[in-house]
Amino acid sequence: MPKNDSISMSVIRRLPRYYRFLSELSDQGVDKISSTKLAQIMNVTASQVRQDLNCFGGFGQQGYGYSVSGLRDEIKRILGLNNRYRAVLIGAGNFGSAIAKYLDFERLGFTLVACFDRDEQKIGEQLGELTVRDAESLESFCEEEHIDAAILCVPRTSVEGVLDRLYASGVRSFWNFSHYDISTRYPDAVVENVHLSDSLMTLCYRMNNSNQE
């Protein structure tokens, strides 16, 4: 199997889609699937499917295809979804609150253990099973609870100070909704940036071009 750093991000970003589609097929009682059929579902070529999976060892059988449940479990292992990384959420506004209440972290490889905010009106509120904590206790909590990752749902103008405090507390991985370039400040951090506005503008572009003759 190749070293992880030799696998392109385009392949890695397709893995969650493989996992999602294979989980749906398994729930439907499908036992096996060919690379051609899987490619149709993924909207890629069969060659691309084989190349992607060969990056991690293949998993297919000549003349049989892929075991749906077996391949799903292998991708789950590759993604590390059983790790239960301990995460904190920073920012209990509307967006942060929605993430805390409705996202199934346990299924996605994480355990959300706390939420922090500096707004006195939000401190003490319930977000699902969590109580919003005062951001003043952020460093001590992260150090004592051995936090692996932070979810940043704070404005770009506020994130730098929070980021420095998290980094100083040993947190090196971030799911970043703030539009702040964390990697420039901390090149060794593991960062997944989420730009909802970029996605919506991409939809706008595609709609605009689909209407052109």
C-alpha cells in the first residue's frame, strides 16, 4: 500500500462518497457490485474506480467485483471512522448550534465533547446533550480532556486569538468554517476548510451556464 502522502487529495475526497453510496447499497441488501456499476453511481469511469481503490490495495475479485459490505468496511477503516477523535466546537451561534444539534459525529469518526462561546447570553444554553461553556476555560479544558480537533464556527475577525489558544493547548486539527487561512499561521496543522459561499457560487455558475444556449 502506498504511503498516505503519496495519495492525491482528489482520491481522498472521493472516499466519503464511496462510503456513503456503499452504505446505502448495503442498507438496500445489495451484496456485490462491479466497478462499472459503482462508477455509474459515483459518476466517474470504471477505470477511475479501480485506480482509486488500488491506491489502498484493490479489494476486488476478478469476475466477481466488490463485496459491498466488505468494501464499505475497508473504506470505513481507511477513513478512520472508528477512531472517535475528541472534538470541541467553538461558537454557539446559529450555525454552530445547528452543527452541534444535528450532525451525527459518532458516525463520522468524532465525539463532540464540548461547545464554547464568549457571549454571556449563550453560556449555559443546551445544545443537544451539551451545555455551552465559557470560552475563558478553553485552554484548561483542552489540556485536561486531551482534545484532538476543534470546529471553528466563529467570524474570521475573531478566529486568530481562538486559534492561538487552541494551538497552545495542543490542538493541531481544525474543521474550519471561518474563512481564516490557518495553514499560513500554523503550517503543521491539519485543516479542512469549508466555504459554503464558494459552494453556493459554484451552483450559481452551473445554473447560469446550464441556461445558456
